[in-house]
Amino acid sequence: MAFLNVWVLSVFGVYFAVLIGIAVARARQMREMQDYVLGSRRLSALTSALSASSSAVSSGSMLVVPALAFADGGMTLWLAGSVFIGSVFSWTVMARRLRRYTYAADNSLTISEFLEKRFEDRTGLLRSLVALVTLFFVIIYISSGLVGGSKLLQTTFGLEPAAGIVVTLAAVASYTFVGGFLAVSRTDVFQSLIMLASFTIIPAMLLQVAENPLTGVLAGGSDFLNPLNDAEGNALSWVYVAGLPGWGVAALGSLRVLQRYMAIEDEAKIPASRNIGVAWLFLISVLGLVIGWAARPALEQVGMLAAADPEKVYFVVTEAFFHPLVAGVLLCGVVAAVMSTADSQLLLGSAVAADDLPWLRRFTYSIRTGSRIWLGRGLLVVIGLVAAVIALTQPDSIFDLVAYAFGGMGAAFGPCIIMSLYWRRFNYLGAVASIVTGAVICSIWEFTSGGVMDVMVATPGFIGAAAAGVLATLATPPPSRAVVELFDEVNPPR
């Protein structure tokens, strides 16, 4: 084990040095707050595609998808497919209009600022509401990444969970602190390639190790790979089926992904960016399922099947079947997933806190640009520490944390943003009603009815938020002429 640790630690050191190098190089280009938050909207098609997709693939996807495929068999195909379809829909329906609208709305840097200007809200209530809801779910999401990193460090180095959480936070916060949005986006490209390479190498080895992988997978029963049944051969329950759309619609409110749409250099590059990002996500989804399915016969062949913890199956197969040097590279895939999501969430949280919270916004705009960037960096550290405390005191499974944060944010913001982009009549009160309803339903559902053990929180939350937004809009006066004129300017009739 010590020999393995030396190899893995060496690979981790090189990997982290690359991230810091990218951050330092990009820090030189950071002169204004929009550089720190959106990279001055200079992302290329490739960078926006891989950054958006890799930031959407958290430790939940790298660890949980193989774990669920390993434990539940073919039924996991539906969950992976729902996330993939939601991502395709998000790129197709939201990317172009959001890039155009946020630029037209006085070059808005955050979704909070965009919605305030979209509805000409002079009270600051809507912007503050969006900021608070965003920060709440962002902190939960960062906690899931810290738990994922902790599991990796515990499995690989025997590090205690608390120490693993602290080390993970320090690693993620360091290069995000230095380089801001451009560093996060460019490191995400590098990390997306590491993730794809890891997800390609592992199933190739597992399929080679198992003498007859299909027979091995089916040894427990011919229904294991049947997508219409659970692992025991029973037909999928209506509860599971009803929760599946939630994983797809949650992608529509993933603010860290929407930031990439806002930051792309030219909306004409969006189709190419979408195609690259969707292709990458498809490969990650399919290969993640194959890892979980193929791990069963491979681990059984070496007598390790009974002791395999599903949430650690990625670590187990990496250590069992690969040379320590290769294992180090493959474990960097999990590190990449943790960091590419956590860095985006940290950056998003710090930008929202600095620019959108009412008691900080006045101070932010009263200081010079360089000081604003340092304020954002300081808030990044504060948000990371709060997330670490939650990860330490509420060490839930990665799946539970991701489901609540991903689903809650999707339900709170997905319907509101879509209606803001497409519905001319949509008004301020409709936006407030939609956001509050989505967040409240998801939270009540999570903490009173078992959350993901029943129906994924985004399913009822998204439906309730959409209905509340429509009803509140139709029951109240239409938006002002200025709001309608801005909508028509951004979306001219064809």
C-alpha cells in the first residue's frame, strides 16, 4: 500500500501543479470583475463545451453512476439517460437566448443580476432572493464534492474523513482563488480529458479481465441488465419512474452550466459547442454504466465482489487491476470530477455573494475593481469553509447530497429562466412565485418524505414552480412597456 501511495501521490502532485500553472497564467488576464466572474465572455466553442459538461459531471457522476450500475443493474440506464436528455435540451433551448439576453440586459454577470434587469426590479428583492437560494444550494453542492474527495483520500491514503474534506477544499479553492473564471474554465478542459481517459481505460481493462463479462454480470439472474426491472427482477416501481424526469429537468436550472452559456465568445459558436459537449457527456454516461456492470464479473473473478462498497467500486477496481502509476492517473479522474464541479460552484457562490447580496452589493460597488476581485476571493474562502462544516457535520451519501442540491436548484430556477427567455407576458411576481415555490417544495420533499428514496425532489419541485409562475403571472398585471421592449429587442419577431 505504501508503494501504491508513493506512485499515486506523485501523479497527484504533477496533476495539481498543472492546475496551478493554468491558474497563474490566467490570473494575469484578470483586471475587472467580469474577468473574474465570466472571463469577459471570451470562451471558445471547445472551452465552453467541455467546461459546461465537465462542471455538470460531479463526483456524483464519477462515483455514483458506476455505483448504481454495479448495485442496480440495467435500471440505472434510465437515470443516466434522463440527465443526458436534460443536458441536450438545456443546450438547445437555453444557450443562445441566455447568451444574447444577459448581454443585452446591461451585460449581466450573474443570473440574479439578469433577472433583476429582465423585470426592471428596482426594489432589489428578486436579486436578493435569487442570490440567497443560489448560495444555499451551492453550499450543499460543494459539500457533496468535499465528501467525494474525502472518500477518495480515505480509500487511497487512509486519511480520516475530516482531514480529507479539508485537503479537498484547500486543493479546489487554491487555483480558483488565484485564476477566477478563466482558470476554472481552462482547467475544466484539462480535467474533462482526464475524466474521459479514465472512463475509457477502466471498462476496457474490466472487460479484458473478466473471462466472460456478460455471463458474469448475469450470474445473479437474467434480469440484472433488464432496464425494465430492478436488480431483484421486479418491475420498476411507479415511484422510480416518476422521479426520473427530475434528473433531466434539474439540468435546466444548473447555474454553473448556464454561466458557460453566458460566457461563450459568440452565439454563432453555440451549435458547435453544444455538439462537442453533448458528445462528451454521452461517452461519460455510457462508459460509467459499463464500469459498474463490468466490475461485477471482474471483481468476482479475483474474489473481491462481496467486499466491494458500491460507492467505492471505482476505487476498488482501480487499485485491483492497474499498476500504481496508472492507478494514480485514473484516480485523478475522480479528483477532476470533484474539482471541476466544486470550483465552478465556489466561483458562482463568491460572484453571487459579492455582486447580489444587498448588504454586500453597496460596499462592492463603492470600491475599486481590484478590491472587488479580492472581495470575491475572500467570499470564496468563506463559502468553502461553510460547505466544509456541513460536510463534516452532515456526512450524507454523495448521492443524497447531489440529488437535493442538483434537483433543488433545477426546480427553483429552471422554470423561471425558461419563462423569462420565452414568455413575453411573464412578470416579476411570476418569477418570485416560481423561485420560492420550487425551492420550498424541494426542501419539504427532501426532509419530510424521504427525498430520493421516494421521488427525486426536482420532479414535484419543477412542476410546482412552473405552475406557480404561470398562475401568478396571469393573476397580476402585465410587465411594463420597458420590460416588453427589451424582450422584443432580444427576440425580434421573424
